Amino acid sequence: MSETLNDEDKMGAVLFQVQEDLRKLKCSLEKITTNERGNTLDIQALDAAIGKTESIIRKHAEDHLKTVTKQVLVLPRIEDLEKNKQIPKWIPALKSVPDVRPQREDLPGPSPGEKHKSALTMRLLCNPTHPHNRAILHQKFGISLPDVNKRSINAGKHQRVPTRSVVTLPAIEPKGRRSLATPGEDMGTDTSFLPASIHPKAASLHPREDSYPSKTGSRSRSNKQLKWEKDPRSTCKGSECTPLCTTKTPPPSASTSEDHEGIMQGANDLIPKSPQNSPVDVNISKYPFTIIKGQINPLAADFCHFKQSFSLCWSSVLDALEALKKLLRDFAVPLAKVSGECLVEFSHSLGTGWRKAPPVSGLLSVLGNWEEVSELVLRPGQRYKGEGGMEAAAIHIQSCWRRYLSRTAYLSHCRNKWAEGIIAVSWLMYSQKIRVRKALQARRVRQLENHRSRAQHLAADWKHIQSSKRTIIHIPSLGYPQRQRRHLRGLDILQNVQIGRLCDIRDENVEVIYVCPRHLGENILDYYASLLKCDEETNEEDTGSAEASSLSIRRFIILTPEAVDYFPTRNMCLSTLLKYSPRTLKRIRNLIQGKHAYIVGGVAHVDDLAVADELGVPILAPEPAVSELYSTKSGGRRIFAGAEVDVPPGQGDIYSLNQLHETLARLMTENIDVQRWLFKMDSEHGGRGTASCDVCHLSCYKGVLQESHRYGPESGTTEWIQESVLPRYLDEIPEWLSRYAQPVKTSCYSTWACFLETFLRQGGVVEAYPPSDCVTCLTVDLLLKPGGGVTMLSCGDQLHGSCQLEAIGSTVPQTSVQPQTLQSICMRVGQACLQHLIVGYVSVDLATFLNPDTMEQKPPVVPRYAVIGSHLFHSNLSMLYHNVFLMVCKAHGIGFNMKRKQGTIFAVYDGSERCRMGMIAVSEDLQGALVTFARNLSVIHQEISPSNMQGETNFKYLIKEVEDVLQMTVQNKM
């Protein structure tokens, strides 16, 4: 019987060796993809041949196993169990072995009878001492098993962890299915009662079919993770191994690089972070052995015992052991204590992942002194002290250098690409801007040519147009430069001050389209409608016309561009807003269709040409470039010089500081008697861009004045006096200006430095202030007809507020100059403007003062006088609606008598803020008009200003100015 068993063992060993050789051959074939010539090998044909051979060997193994299973063997006596310590005891602990091999689908499966027999045999193998299994064993094989005490593996009541042993026998389950042994009431079975022929080696003769990689592409082993449950009571006896430690092994690393940086990348995973992951001390291991400097003594007793105990699964253990030895050699670890059980479990957890580098954390977890080894492995530079350290260091240095070069080149490439993109985008934007600029220039040139053509037709047909029905489109636009408009407060209200243009409908042949920069309320529209209607009713009584009253309201219309709501904070001029208001432009085209029409603008702007070109009508105004050139202070001096009109001493077109100092020193030397000098910006208006400085603050002025009086009044013109005075002025002027020059309106320019910066940027003039304490400025409105000719429309003396150079009203007509003299001056100025291609409506400001020799003013010549306040401001006016305000004024007797043509008329500019307005007081004499105007201001201020809320206003300054004028008129009469 023993010879038979020995032969059967040899047969099983041969079959096992053949199967192992086939497995290695198949694994080696999987690494080969191409030959040296680059042609793909037929791996499928080789795999099919190996599979066929493997199936034949498996069949013989199954037959051998069946033969062995059916034999009746004699079991040893129970009393000899304690004496025989070398009887192999094997409990299949294969639950922890993962099912990672894809199954083959081309092998024939077992029959139903074989399946039943396999399950029966599996149950007998797993637990032969179970009462039910002993009965089957006795009935089928005639074996009577003695009744022995069961061994308990439970250390306590609460520590019992039932386990299932998984045994896979390819001869029983050809398709690779796993059979689970049916657990009994207690799983602590003793495998010493297994038949002698059913040795653990027989279960490992043929690896499971599903351990081979599938060609049909089933799930990979790397997608599974194994979780091992810790059982401190498990033991290893003989070839039996039960897990003693718990490890959670991550999937094999995808990188096979031996570089230190790749190994150190998972440094946080090398040290277990919880007690469940901590390896068990090697002292409690049953199969410990040591590795010294990465080498194992093959003759050591502990290693030989470990190798003999796990000889059945040695192939997988050897792969893990070689990887561990290489890791220890690479990091020059002097001593490592290995737990054999943990190494076996780790090797089982790897499965087929041996082709990839096993995780470092898993390798270190099998060591008993893993803390010391981990500290050594994590030490910087340790990799270069081990095996191949010099080569690894060289490779690492070369890799870092190549990476540096590559990154430097890449960054340079990125910068170049970024620069290319920036340059390309900038060039595209520049090209697009150039194209748009050229298109705009071409459009403006075309608009200018159309304007010139229509202006010629307007000049040729002017007399005919003035005598026929016509439509006047009033666009009161202030086309100041953008830098100037940006700082103007209430630009829309300043433009709407010209709402008095509605009075053009006094001519029966005129229809007015007034473009308003603000939305006016219904009450304001009703107010103007009633005002113009009353005026027409008066004309009806005078002329006897019955149709004028009914048609007056139809002959004017007020339109507000829709772009006013689109750009509320841009401070655009009215012509620009109208340009971007297509609905308003369309309505105007419909209103003027088939009629004579022309545009009357304000301060010229290039968008005036765009609006005129869109409407197809001429503009009664000069070209924008001409208007911009001669509407400045320097341009005005050139016009007056061409008209041979007296101008104060001064010079224009000053753009530098040295030029300012030299010009001022020369003018002061030539005009020693001038007590004050004015500095005026070219583009500002209303006293905003004006500063002054008195010469009395010059230390050298008294000496120069004494010398001038000593040598006579004409001494200032002598050359030798100018040469002696000029250097002294040049030395003192810079400090004199910085200390004593003051802007007139400090709300716009607080200091001389701020004023000087803007003055030099825009350009300006230096002028002498009139040599009198009583200076009156008057404004004359002229119409320069396109066909030639000048008409003086109105003239009035200015009324000033807090700033002596800012006009907020006027008295009409003027009483400062003789009408003949004023008429002569205006005609000469108008002709000079026509010579410079200036047409349309022009306002001329003149300064008058009392003759210090005669102390006379010119006498009045007209029967009606009016005081006009066009820029009245009071913050408390916003508390009253306009209809309430008019009722309050009516209650105090403030109104206009249409029959006597005397009284007060208000001009309303704004329907929302209601802080600004205009007022006209008309009387038979100048004194009565001034008194009415001042009384109205006082009454309005008292009505809208409580004692605790006076508000901001210019009423007080204007009342004081009127009182000064009244005093002057009384003196003139006396």
C-alpha cells in the first residue's frame, strides 16, 4: 500500500511540475509582443497550443484524482496522533486567495453528476469530522471515523470569528467555479483525519483555470482590493497557514521605475496609519526569518523551515520575496525581520500582479521591524547608498537636468506663443481700428462735402426761404470738447437754457421743431403752450387775424431723443444724442418732408454734420473746424484785430510757462499803469477758466512806477526804460504768480497750480483788466446771413453773481454805449466773421467802463427795458412743482400783463430737479425793470426758504448786483 502511495505522490509531483512549467511558459509569452523585425507574433496560436496541452494534462490529473479518491485507506490510530507530530495538517485557508483569473469559455464543463460528486467530495474534504459527513464517509467508502473532541479556535465568547475555507480543485470544477465548504456548527476541524492520499499537494497539482488571463477581456485583477480580517488566535502548523496579521494591500503600482523619486512619491503610504494596518510583531510569528543587507542565507534553519512549510505556494511567495530583497538592497537596509505568514498573505494578495512592481507599503508591512526600515527608506538620499545607487543618482541627476532643459524650453515656447498671440491680437485690433478710423474719416469727409454743398444752396436761396414758409429745427447743442464736457455739471440744463427759441413762431411762416435735452412734464408743456397762445391772442387783437390763435400750437413741437435714457451719465452733447436716436430722426424726417427746413445749432460739433446728413437739410452755422478755431479767446482776439476794434493789451496762443512769463513781463513793461492782469483759457466759458493777479504785490512795482512818473507818461515806450525794467519783472514774476494769482471760480480750480496746468494744456490769453472800478460787460447777438449781411438781433448789459466775470442775466437793451457806436462795432465784427466763413448766429461779449475823464454814460433811447436772468438757481425750488410755483407767484402779483406788455415771464428748463429757471422782468424804464426783478427774487426766496433751511442760491448775489446798478442809474440821472 505504501509503494502505491509513493508512486501516486510521484505521479502527482510530475503533473504538478508539468503544470507549473506550462504556467511559466504562458506568462513569459505574454511579455512578448513583437520580434526583432517588428512583425507581430501569433500569440493566439501559441496560447491555443499551450491550452490544448494543459487540457490534456488536466484530464489526466482528474483521472488520477478520481482514482485516488475511490481508494479506501487505513487511517492512523487516534492514540498515535499526539506522538506523531509530523503528520501534515492542512486546513485550506483559501478564502483570502482572490478569484482574479478570468475564466476560459472554450473548455467543456462537467456533467451534472460530476458536479454533484464534486460538491460531495468538497464537503467531505472540508469537514470530515462532521457527524453527517462521517455517515456519508462510512456509507460510501466504508471508513469509520472515531469520535474526537472538537478543537475550538475561539479565544472568548465575544472574539469568535467564523471563517470559510475555500478549496478550488480543477479536477472537480473544470469551469473554474469556486465551491464553498458548508460550515458546521464549529469550524475548528482537524485535518489529521483526512485520507492520506488526499494530501494538500493534490489540491495544488493543477492551478485553477480562471488563474490564467482571459483572451476575451474580462475584468482585470488590478480593479479588486482584498480586505484581510485580523484573527489573533490563528496559527500555522506544518503546511497549514492561517492569517496572523491584517493588511490592506493597494493595487500594484503602475510604474516599474526604480527611481528614488517614484518610490518616495508614496511615502505617506509606507507607514500604516491605523492599528488595523499595523504589522504584527515578528516575535509572535511562527515562521520568522531575517534578511541581512538584502540577502537571505538559504541554509538558515528558520528560512528552510519557512520554505518547507509553504512549498506548495512557493512560486508566488518567491516573487514577493525577490521584490522585498530588491527593495532592501536598493535602500541598503542592514537588517530586516520578516514574518513568514504575512509574506505568504501578501504574495496571495498580489495574484497575477507580480508582473508589476508590488507596492512598497505592502512589502514593508510584512516586516517585524517595519518602523526602523520605513524610517531608513524615507531618509533622503538613502536610495543612492544601496545597490545601483550610483547609476540611480546619475539617472536622477540626468532626469532633473533634462527636465530643467525641457521645462525651460517649454516655458520659452509658451512665452513665445503668448507673445505671438498678443502680437497677433494687437495687430488685428490695430488693423481693425485703422479700418474703422479710415471708414469714419471717409464718412466725415463725405458729410463735410455734403454740408458744403447744402450750404451753397442755402446761401443762394436764403432770401426766398426767409420770405416763404419754412421749418426751423433748433438743436441747442453745446459741442464743447470732451475733456470740458466731462467736468460740466448740468450740461443738459445749460443746453435747455435756449428754450426761448420757441418764440420764433411769432413769424407766421415759421414752424419750430425744438429738440430738448431733457424730458419735460405735461405741466411744463402746457405752460409754454398757454404762454405762446396768449402771445398769439395779443397779436390777434393788434392785427385782427383770426387764424393765428388756432394754428400757433400746431406750429411748434418739442422732441426728446430716446438716447437721453441710454447715456444718462456720459455728458454727451445734444447733437450726439440725436445722432444715436433713430426714432426721433425718423419723426423729424416725416415732419419736414416736402418743406423748406434748416438746422440752427449751438456750439458746433462734428455730429451736427452727421445729423444734417441723416436728415438731408443744411445747417445755419460754420464748419465745426472753423467754429472751434475762432470761438476761443485767442481766436476772438484775431477776429477783433481783423475788425480793427479796440482790444485790451494782451497776447493769445500761450502754451508754455516760459512764454507766459516772458509775455507777461513784456506787457507789464509796456503798460505800467495796468493794476490787474487776467489769464483766460481758450476753451472755457462763463468765468470758469479765468484767473487774476494784482501787480501791487510786486516788490519792484513801486520803484518802476516812480521812475515812470519821473520821466513822464510816455516813458514806458522808451527802449532804455524797458531794458531796465524787464529783467526785474522776469525775476519776480514766477514767485509773484505762485503766491498771489487766484482763479476767479475756486469751485472749478481751487489753486493757481491746478489752473496753470490746464491753462498750459489748452492754451490761453493774457489781458489787462480795464482801468476802472465800474466795468460793465454787454452781450450782442448777431445774425450772419449766408448770402451776406449782418443783423443785430439783441444787446444787453450783463448781470453778474458771485463771480464778477460770470454772467447770469442781463438788462435789455444796453445802456452802456451809444447805439451808433455799438452798431458800427458790430457791423465790423460781423464782416470780419463772414470773411472767415463764419455764418449763422453769433454772440459777441464787449467790456465797457466809465470814461475817467468825462465820467459819462450814454443816454437811453428805447421805450421798453427788460432784465433777463437766464441762470437763476435755488436748491429749494425742487420742493415745489411748477404749477404750484406759478400759483404762489400769481398770489404775490408776479405775472405778465399782455395788454400793457409789462410784468414777469418765467422760463422753465427742467421738469425733474426743478432747481434752475429763467426770469424776464419788463418795464417802461430801466429802473422799474430792475426794481421788479429784484423784488421778484426776494419774494420767491422768502416763500421757498424757511429760516432753518436757506438752501444754496445765487439770488442774493444777483439782488446785490441789481442794487449796484440801480445806484449807478440814480447817479447818472443826477
